[in-house]
Amino acid sequence: MIHYAFLRILFTCSLSYSVNRALGQGAFGEVYQGFYRARDNDTVEMPVAVKTLPEMSTRQAEEDFLMEAAIMSKFNHPNMVHLIGVCFDRHPRFIVLELLAGGDLKNFLREGRSKPDRPSPLIMKDLLLCARDVARGCEYMESKRFIHRDIAARNCLLSSRGPGRVVKIADFGMARDIYRSDYYRKGGKAMLPIKWMPPEAYVDGIFTAKTDVWSFGVLLWEVSIAKISILMCVYVKYLVLTGFQFGHDAISGLTES
């Protein structure tokens, strides 16, 4: 059982807020863009993202939803999505987060891929900075003894799509505290991101900080294909499968393209 005392709740349901438009579907329910005022007499409204939990949700779903908020309340880092507050006094339950206008990293990279009629607008520095931001977020979580278990481009959000963008790790529905042990063993039949998981995770259900390292490696592949052509991706996959080991010259050739 999770108690509200574990949350650093920054506001309650008495705040003034409004929902503007739907942003998409989250793991538990709809995600909306909204605005809130910390006090009724405030004239400035802050845009926020509102994650909701449907009224007819199961007890387990409510516990998982509250667990996500409890985990996020422990984080304070520029590469982690910031929790503003929660409301569990009424339906629908909701979590309020900072709104990141750049959308998710997966779509950003997909839209930035090279096309037959135009080259990619992204340069290698753009991609390296995105990867660096995610790496810093992962390092911070590891220092706090947390494992995310779903590090992927789809779960990272951008502050903007222009220069100076910052990538932040989001979606902590699968994150777990491993403070009391070196690994976490997954039980139940929850859906898991198989393509981003190391063998010991999906075979034995064992998750450690190294699980996120593996997933980060897959994310690096997601980032790299925004710059590398599809034919190059196929060629690199062939080299890997045939046991080729990249040397300095080979890597230099890829980064210069």
C-alpha cells in the first residue's frame, strides 16, 4: 500500500485548473494539455500536461498510477520530467507534469530522417546532444538507485524542437526503487518492451541498473538512424551479424557522412 505521505504534493484539488486539448494516450489513460494557477488570485496560468486515470480503473491500476507519482516526486534533475502535483481526492485521478512542447524523441527523430528529396535537417551534434541528455538522466536515476525499465525514444520528451532543445526522461510507470537490493525481479503478466530488454530481463524477469544501460544502447540506435540512411543501417546490421568489429577508421567514416 502506498501512502500519500511519500509524495511531495505541491498542490491539491483546490487549485484552479482547466483542460485544453488531448495530447495523446498514456499507459493508464488520456493525457491532456491544461493550465493551472497555484492560487485562485493568480493571474498567470502555467501550461501543463495532465495524465488521467479513468474512473472505472482497477485497484491495481490506481496503485500503479500512484506509484508513478511517488517515484517522480523523488526526482529533481534537468533531464527528468518535473512533477508538479497530483490529485487523488476525486475522479478522474490525475498527475500534473511540466508541459514539454517538443513532443517525444521518437517522432522528432522520425521526422528528421533523410528523405529522397531532402537531407536530414539534423546534424551529428544534434543527435549527440540528445543522447547526452538521456545519458545524464540515466546517470541521475542510477545515483538514486532507481531503474526505469523502459528507456526508449518514445519515453523521452523535448523542451522544444529548435536549437537549445533539452531531452528529458518521462513515463515512469515501470520504474522501480532498487535501494534495498541490487536487482528487481518482475512478477505478473504485464506487457514489457521486449525489443529494448536484455535477455536476463525477459527470460528471468531480473532488472538491474545494467538493464537501463542495455536499453540506452538500443536508444542510441534509434538516434543514429535519424542520420544514417536505411541502406547504411542494413549494411551495419550485416556487419554486426557476421562478427565484424568496428575500428576507429570505420567509426570515423560513419560520423563524417
